[in-house]
Amino acid sequence: MKFYKGAITLALAVFLAGCGLIKESSLRNDDAKLWSFGQELSFFSKYGVQTVLLEEGDSIIAVSPEWQARVMTSTFDGVEGGSLGWINRELIVSARKDAASAPLSTEQIGGEDRFWIGPEGGDLSIFFDDPSKMTVEHWRAPKALSSEPWNFVGKNKTQAKFEKEAEFRNVKGKSIRVKAEREISLINKTQASEILGIEIPESVKLVAFQSFNKLTNTGNVPWSPDNGMANISVQSCFNANRKVKVFIPYRQGDSSKLGNIVRDNFYQPTLSGDSRLLIESEYIRFIADGRNLSGIGVPPKRSEGIIISFDAENVILTVILYIKPSGDRSYLSSGWRRGASTFDGDAISLFNNGPLSTTSAPANPYYEVSTYSPALALESGKSQFHIQRVFHFGGSEYDLGLIAYKLTGISIGQLRGTAE
């Protein structure tokens, strides 16, 4: 791939000539109506959020070098189309207003595709200084993942490349040195059809992209349970509403060999007592409405490498694929409890945001899908990668249901929740 150097593109207000000013009282966007991509660009411009735009026709994505090369948001219908990633606008406004504050810690900013390095918990955690104090008040995200910009290497019309060198210290006092590289690429309809192995109707609108995430051990010692290890995660935040459901197809089989179908990370029932979680014979369904603090995990032997979600309010089908390594691989646990198995981690996790209690104020309406690489035991100078692809489809319920059924066997009635 050939890159050319270029200045970082600010999200220019010229895209937004007809969108008017943004009222700060409207930043929360608690209802199901999406901001337009043009409104999002205007917001970025107003608050100094640097973005690189990758585009082909009406398919556009915005990537921020300032915020760890994350894909902020995307659209399949040009600047007037809906903005499909969830972004914590209130936090951005608050941070930009306080000019004397420290650099914004971006782990709560959101975005459709964020690079992350783990593990967060356990005996190899790089998020705690003291192994005896693994609590929320002592958690801290490494600066390379949360507050430091990444180097913008270059771009062309549909691809951009970024990199970052960093050193992390884990709770054992061991340091690991890394070079992280990210290449973000738009996927057009022809390429998407080839990747998914299906025909995509002409009437269906699509924006799709791939993140190629590479991690290299730049230290002098190999990574191991004694010296320190890491994994790669990609975390994707999307807009939640009462009509969003997430589906995870899973491999059937004996739990003693494959593990539980679902790991109850911090799952809670709804206030009415009705379950938000449905486990069918071939898939897991989870309601993602941004109104109930809950989360689940799927072990690697159960994962089929695909997650889909359907927003019935906005008629959007989202498909997430990740390249699942072959063989029986170990995965690092993200749990904060010490003494738990270091290598009993998830391949997929799903988080639905919500208030902390029934008396709490409404929470930001988003849900997050994360995919994980296996534990990386890299020799000095060696590398490993983790690839994730996101596809957003817009069109008729019939066409979107047909795509979902071809990929997963899940019907439009099941996507809507009317055929349970």
C-alpha cells in the first residue's frame, strides 16, 4: 500500500453549511434519533477534534490520530446520513472548556473502533500499580491508550496508517516495550460481498471498514507469564436505544470442553424482572438499550468470530467480524480478581451501559462490543496482529433480514424480537 504524507484534516464546518449551530443542551441525544454525520463533523470542528476522513462515494469514516487512531464514527449516506458510532460529546465539551485541565483521558470517549492492550486485571495487569488494590479508584489507563496522540504515518483516499511506541509496567513490576501499528481501510461493496460470501442488493447502503492492529515486542526479553504478556483488543461503541438487539452465534457442544455459553460478567435483569438475555440453541441475544448496566462474555471455544446487531428504530444492521486464530489458544482474563485463572479470558465481550442503580440519573445511551486476540508470548522483535471488520447496512427490513439470515441463520422476525 502506498501512502502519501498530508496534513491532518480537521472536521471542517464547510461540510455542514446547512446544519446550523449545535446546542449544547442537545449533546446527550437520549432518544433513538441519530445525529447526522455532518453534525458530527461540525462538532469535531467546534471543539478541535482532529480527524482524518476516509471516503468512497457516500461511505465515509472519521479517524482521530489525536485519540489513539480510533475510528470515531461512520456513515453510509454522506454528510446528511446518520452518524453510526457513539461518541461521548458531553465529556469532550467539558474537557475542552477547562483549558487548565490535564490532557483528556479518552477511555470514555467512545468511537467505533478503539485499539486497546490488555490485560486489565489479574497478575499481568498493566492497569494497576499495586496488586492488592485492584479497585475502581486505583485503576488507571496507560497514557499510550488514553491521553497520548499516535503518530500519523500517512493516508490515501481510503486507507490511513498510524503507530505508537510505548512501555507498560504490570503489577509484578515487569516492563514490556511495544510498537503498536494500526491501518484503517474502507471496504467497498464488492470487497464486502467477497469477504462475507454473500450478494449485497443494490438497494442496500453500506459503510464498512477494517482495522489491522499489529503489536511488536520491542524489548530485549521474550514475553511470558514471568516476564509479562499482553493481548490486543478492539472495542466498538454504538448508539443504543430500546429497539437495539445484539446477537452472537456460538458453537454448540459440551460445556466441560467448550466452557459456558455465556459468562456472567456483571449481568443484571431488568427492573420488571424480565430477562435481557436470551440463549437459543444457536445464538445469544442481548438487549442493548443503554438503560441497564450489564455485560456478558463469550469464551474463545464458543465464538464463531461474528457478532451482529439490529437497530429496528433506524433500520440498521451492523455486522462485526474478527479473525479468529486457529487451534487451541490461551486468552488473558480481564477480570480484576487476583487468583482467578490468568488464561481463562473471553474472545468476545458485550457491555450495555446504564445507571448504577434505580435512583441514579440516566446514563449515556451506548453499548460496546469488544473482540480479543489470544495471549501474546512474543519473542523479542516478533509481532502479532488482530483484525476486526465492521459492516453497517441500511435498507429495507426485508433486505437486511436476508443478509442476516445468510450470515447467521437469524431471521428478520428474530432480529425484531417478534419471532421468539
